[in-house]
Amino acid sequence: MHAGTPRDTGTPESTVTPESAGWTYSGLRVLTLGPGEEAALDTGDAETLVLPLAGSCSVTVGVPADGPAGTVATVTFELTGRRDVFSRVTDFAYAPRDARLRVSSRAGGRFALPSARCERRLPPRYGPAERVPVELRGAGRMARQVNNFCTPGAFEADRLIACEVLTPGGNWSSYPPHKHDEQTPDESVLEEIYYFEVADAPDGGPGMGYQRVYGSTDVLEEVRTGDTVLIPHGWHGPSMAVPGYDLYYLNVMAGPGERAWRICDDPAHAWVRDTWPGLPADPRLPMSSAAGPVPGEGTTPHTPRNAQKGQR
């Protein structure tokens, strides 16, 4: 996958590196572990998060320490995680650059590792689910939930910006379309990765959504669970949750300047924001909170709230 190919059809383990994307900072690895399995990696020159998508895990971070050459200090974080991305706001762990990272899971699961090349080495840290700011953005059919777990002001990092967006079926998010590819007082240069998961149909069939990117490229692509879309530049949005299928995406961003999320709306569609005060709230929001079910609390898969039995 590279910057000229915005969509990478989902695989059991997806990996985006700055080299594969054709840019400089942003990366993402989606790690699948079976019961009792573990994975180890070096963070290298990139700060890295461990974010449970489904399941719980232990995260051990080793960093260089004072003492004889080769001395390493380790810290372990136990992540409660969640049953799936629609069920709960999750906790997470932060590993700095130049660290050794080990992720293990007793019951198995799927874990996202967003990353960003950076200069400073910050200490390893735990991010509690209860401290993740949950924002309800938009209104009407443009309403969505944003979990700002690693955004400026919510969690300290050197370059990495990351958040989750939950969009109820039938709604549009990442709308109005916007961009962040110029360094101005009102805009930041940020390379962005969208990683998608889509709720299944009540019979277990796979769900789908759509993503629009335009400007220097022209893309309207179907997205399914495990798909990634790269946004090196240009307008992006809307992200479309088709009726009956709730949509989740993880945004991973980083760039060369100040760690700030400043965007510019497409002038042709910016007026849409002015309609939000006159639109009703979406009663399906918020879709999740830190109080939701964790792994082991039932096995019923997520069903879109507008597709419950007896509703049409």
C-alpha cells in the first residue's frame, strides 16, 4: 500500500509504515493474537500506543535506564480492553520511541498500534478509559461520537494524534469534508490513516460503509472491517455509515509542525455546520462509554441500534 492507493482491503494483520505509505510520520499496525499468544517489537524512532479493539492484554514496555550499558527498565500495564469497538470506550498504553514492546493476551484478541515518528522520548504511561473525553459532534444525520483518547489536551505525546469515531447506521461523519495539508494559522499539516470496522448484520453477515477522498485524487470506496484509507493530502469526507450498519474508524495523525489538529472545511460545503443548531440530537448517541461491557461479559455480537428485532 502507498499514498497513491488510498484503500487496502482488510487482512488478518494490517500494517502501514511511513515507508509503505510514502510519507514521513504516521504508522499503524493491527495485531491479531490467539489465546496465549504474544508479540514483541521495537518501537524504533516512533512513539506507539496499544489500543484494544477486541479483547484484553498485558503490555510490557522496556526502556533504556541508568546503569551499565544495556540496562533496561520495564513496566507492565494490564489493559481491560473491550468486547468490540462498539461496546465500550477502552483503556490503552503508551510506549515511547526507542523502547521494547511486548503484547500478550490470555484469551486472544485484536489490538491497534498507532504510531508516529518523533524526537522526544516520553515515559511509558497508562491511559484509563474513564479519562477519555467523549465528544458528541454534529447533529441530525451528521451526528457521531468521538473518543478523544490521544488528542492534544487529552493525552501527552510528542507528535501522535489519535481518536476513534463511532457513526450510527445511516449517518455521515467526517463531514463537512475537510483537509489538513498546509501549514497556516488555521490549518496543520497532518498525514492521516483511517482504519475501519463495520458492525455485522443481525444474521452475522459483513457490514459495509463508504469513504470519500478528493482533490489531488478522486476516490469513493466501499470499506469493510479491516480496511485502511490513507490521506496524505486533499479533502476527505464524508465517511458514510449505510443504514443498518454502524461504522467505526480509528484516526491516526502526525505531521512536521506543532501537535495540533487544525482543519479547513471545503468552502463548498462549510455552510452545513451552520445547520447543526437547528437539527435534532441523535437518540442513539452516545453509543458507548467507559462503563460498557468488557471481554468475557457475554458473547452477543454488536447489533446496530436501528436494526433491533421488531424495528424497521
